[in-house]
Amino acid sequence: MIIDCHGHYTTAPPQLTEFRERQTASLGDMARRRSLSMAPISDDEIRESLEGAQLRLQRERGIDLTLFSPRAVAMGHHLGDAEASLAWTRICNDLVHRVCTLYPSNFAPVCQLPQSPGVAPANCIGELRRCVEELGFVGCNLNPDPSGGWWKDPPLTDRWWYPLYEVLAELDVPAMIHVSGSCNPNFHATGAHYINGDTTAFMQLLTSDLFRDFPTLKFVIPHGGGAVPYHWGRYRGLAQDMKRPPVEQLMKNVFFDTCVYHLPGVELLTKVVPMDSILFASEMVGAVRGIDPCTGHHYDDTRRYVDALAHLGEAERRMIYEGNARRVYGRLDRWPTVE
Amino acid sequence: MIIDCHGHYTTAPPQLTEFRERQTASLGDMARRRSLSMAPISDDEIRESLEGAQLRLQRERGIDLTLFSPRAVAMGHHLGDAEASLAWTRICNDLVHRVCTLYPSNFAPVCQLPQSPGVAPANCIGELRRCVEELGFVGCNLNPDPSGGWWKDPPLTDRWWYPLYEVLAELDVPAMIHVSGSCNPNFHATGAHYINGDTTAFMQLLTSDLFRDFPTLKFVIPHGGGAVPYHWGRYRGLAQDMKRPPVEQLMKNVFFDTCVYHLPGVELLTKVVPMDSILFASEMVGAVRGIDPCTGHHYDDTRRYVDALAHLGEAERRMIYEGNARRVYGRLDRWPTVE
């Protein structure tokens, strides 16, 4: 079985974006805001949005199950206040849940959280519990920078985040650390802010004792761990100079996905990072949609890179494709169709 | 000849830091600030600061010449105003110049710029000209985030920076894009802010036509180009999706150094990035000072990694060690002892 731990609903029907536009246009008008609702989306519209995209690519690439969450760049936690964030988040999560209920053997749901800059993460607990306990979600996305490129909230290792971590640990739900869009003109979203967010989060974790306080908490750092594997020697050396535990110890709680869009990158990742800390993912349909003229295949067809790795044995490939994901996403086997 | 294009004076005598501490403690008292001067540093003190450190390591590692600039993390452009930045910058540059004059065959000078958040980069032209035209500096360090982790100034591709670029082009001086310290608690300086700065700058350049306006301008992105080579497929794909020129074209004006502290990283860098865009560097004595227990050698002894690359021919190794640096740093052959 091949599990892709990182997919977003980037192809949702236009009613979703249209609702968000109306919502953000009426942020100052509380009465109007609260009266807004999304125009209905039919099951057929959902099917159409997926059949020619994620479902076709799953079939073509031989991917069995995608852990599916709302579109990351559209989470936009920096837009409006916590109430607007919650309204938007519920709509996005409910839509993802419908997708996963329509195609339970293709998708398992991962939720967005109703974060808002300057608002305590404890405020997300209600929606997290609703998604996990009532709807069967198996994971969540956690934005380390709800301010959208201004990095105004405390680091992930600050006690500010602890109430949320307590519930994640209680529910046995991992968080993928994933920023959203950037409203800072310095940071291109998918080309800089995403990768920086990954690198930044890793270094926050490296310099803290968070996992002493939460020994079972699990974080997935997407996009191949940002810059970290490429600079593995730097991080090993920094940990050593700072008298921190070896980075390998951190990798008991931290996992990198394989969203690295060329073979040499995936090769490096799997050569330096412990094998039980790597989860297969492609983020399709996502940031990079083209075909690489050097290979004739999509850049984000990451299965080809993992399949091509000569230094992996069959057991290791199975860990990356399935075993590690099942271990990290402890609730996956409660999702109806996953045994 | 082996040229290390990236070294900072991290071992300067304590008078330098002591001056800076007095300066930052008196930022609000203009009269006192202007009366401050650094306690004298003797030539012997400079020699002592280098003999057991950079000079010993140069000998041990067989590095002939280091392009030497003030300590990057201490540039601290976010501290105080433009006048304080200029006073501090002049002292740092003058000290680096003394180092290079004492050891002209070991070091060639690269200057810090008196940047200040919110102040037009044109304000740096006077100090740049002084360093290059009067003192023989061969390059400069350019901070893409003078606000120190808050990223408040315009992107490097904004016209805000153009007057400075005009002078860089006129003087044929490359800029190494190098952030300084971070006062944003989210960003560890050497573990996150440095690498993020590199990645961010690359993506700014990828999405702009800066080098159409300045065809001869050259930027060195340090720390192996941040996350870029590891995500080379992502950047190639993003450029393609955005109908930008191929990233290989950008690499006519952009260069990555080899400050990547393990063999697999340097291997990746030299396999994906065009060979004439890679400059040897170690950044010693810098961010990572320990010995890798897996190899028994310093993490930052990057020459070992380049020497170990089986896929490089002798001609390619010469480009990385010397030829590319001479091409990028056009003024290097005017430095007294470099032929």
C-alpha cells in the first residue's frame, strides 16, 4: 500500500473561493459576515473536481491513499479575526470531510485549524476535537506563522502552544507544520515562505525541550524538511556545539515528507535522514504542476524518485510508503476503509 | 590556488565588541555616541587573533586566500539608526582592512555596508566607494533584511535598491547576500535566519527581471544557496509554471558557495547547479566549529568534501576552487598579492 501523507484540496469547486471572497470583503460588517453561507456544492461537483485531477494522478502513479487537507495557501489565518478564521476553517474542513466520505479508500481527512495571529492556540481545540472525535480526521495542519509572513507569534516551542499540544497528544493526532500564504512581499509563498517555515520550525524544535514535555507528540515537516537534509551536517554540528541531543534523537518525534521534486534531492534525503522518519508524499495537485523536460514526467511525481533509489531495500521502501505513515498517523486504522 | 570566498573576522580582539556594546548602550545620547571611539588594537593583537584560528586552519586545510569580511551576525543593521550603523561599519571595515594589509597573501577584504531599516540603500554608496576605491576591497556583503528577522524592507528586486546596484555594477563588485543576526525569536540566526535569507533572496531573483536591468551585477548566495539546490526541481518547476526563464539562466548572475557541512550536501550541490556558478567557501571560523564524530574532521572543512567528489574532473575542481572566484570578484587581481 502506498500512502501519500500530503495532499491539499487545491481543486475545490469555485463556490469555496467565492465564499471566502465574500467573507474577506465583509470583515468589517459583523452582521453581514455572520449571515454569509457558501453556495451549495453537489456531490457531483466534488466528484468532477477530483476525477480528472487527484484521482486520475493517484491511479496513474499507483498511490492508494492520500491524507487530504484544505488548500494550505488559502488557510490565510492572517485574514480577519479568530471568528472569521473559525467560520472559514469549518467550511474547509467540512468540505474535505465530504471528499473523504465520498472516496473513503482514496482519501483520509486532515484538518485545518482556526488559528489567528495573536490569539492563543488553545482557541483551536474545539474545532480540532470536532474534526477528530466527531468526523474521524487523522491529523491536522499547524501554521507556525499565523501572521502570514510576519512571524509575529511566539515560536512553536513556547508555552503559548502547549494547551493545543496537550490535546494533540491526548488524541494521538500528529500535526503537519505548514505555513499558509505570505502577505510579506519578501516571501514568495511556495518558493520561499513554505520552505523557510519548514527550516524555521526544525530549528525551533532543535533548540528546545518540547518533546521532553510531550514525549508522544509528533510533527511532520513537509517539503522534505525544508533546507534541513541538505544542511544535515550544519544541524548536526549546531546541535553538538550547543550541547543539544543529537538531531537523530529529535527525529523520533519529527518526520520529513518526500515532497522534493527531483531525484538527487530525494536521494540525499533518504541517505542522511533516519529511514523511520521519512514519509512518502507528493503534495499533488500542488505548488509545481509542470512536466520536467529532463525526465518527461511531472516534477511532483515523487514516487518515481523513491522507486529509483538504488540504495533502498524493499523493507525500507515499505517504511517510507506505508509503515511510517501508519505509525505517525495512529488514527489512520480507524478510518473506515484502512485496515 | 584555492580561494575561500566566505570568511568573517569572528575572532576579532575584544575591543571591537566592547566598542559596539558602548555604542548600543548610548544610542539615545547623541553627544556621547559621537564621542565614542574604539580602544586601540595593536598589530600584535590582530596577529594573535588570527594565528591560532583562521591562519592555522588555512595552513592545515591548504587554503591559500580567504575573502574576508566583518562578522556577519554582528553587523546588526537593526540596532540604532543609520548614523550608528555607519560608525560601526567603518570601524569593522577598517579593522578587516588592517587584517588584509597585515596578511595580504592570506586575506582579501570584503566590506560590510552601513544599512539601516527603512533607510534607502543609496545611503551605503559612500562607504562602498571608500572601501573599494580607496582601500581596495573586492566585494561587499548585502543584508536582504536590515530589520533583523522582521523582513520589513522591500525585496532585493525593488527599485529601492537600484542606486546601490548601479554603483556595484560600475565598480564591478559582487555582493554576497548575507543576513545578520535575528531579533525575531522565531528565527535562530545561523540555523534558520541565515538559510531562510538565502532561499528568500533566490526566489526574489527568480521572480524578477533585475538582471535585465543590471546584466553585469553578480550576487553570491552563501551557505550553499540556502535550500535551493536541495529543491532544485521545485525551483525549475516554479520557474517553468510561472513562464520565467530557466533557473540556469539566473545562474549567470547568481553564484552559490560550498558552505554545506557534509559530503552528501556538497555532492548534491555540484550535481545539480551549473559548475561555473559554484564558488569554494568554508565560512571558517564560523557557525559550526565542532568536529564531526562520523568523519573525525571539522564539519566546516569543506575542502575535504570537494576533494572527495568522484564526479568532478580536475578542470571542474579548478573552477570551483579558483576560476569562478576570479571571474566573480573582478577586482581580486588588483589586490596586491594576487596575480
